[in-house]
Amino acid sequence: MTLRLSEEDDRLLTERAAKERRSKHDLVTEAVHVFLTERQRRFDELLARTLEEDRELLDRLAK
């Protein structure tokens, strides 16, 4: 896989990697993982809350 970043994003990533003494690859891998898992977690929480709060309405609509 090849990741193409803008010059500015690459500069920021390079600076962050140096600051944390980690590779750019490690930082990007972690960022992608967090993005994917957090997005799913937030969706799941929102869905559960909506189903709970709107249960009566959803039941009526299902009939």
C-alpha cells in the first residue's frame, strides 16, 4: 500500500514522528485503527440510543 500525503501533512507527520520517536508508519497505522474503531463505536452508541429513545415510534411505524 502506498500512502500519498500533501507536503504539509507529510511535514506534520514527520515532525510528530520525530517528537514521539516513532516511525511515520506506526503513527499512520495507529491513526487509521483509531479512526475505524472509534467511528464504529460512535455509530453503535448512536444506534443503541436512538433505538431506545424512539422505541415507541419505531414500533408504531413497523405496524
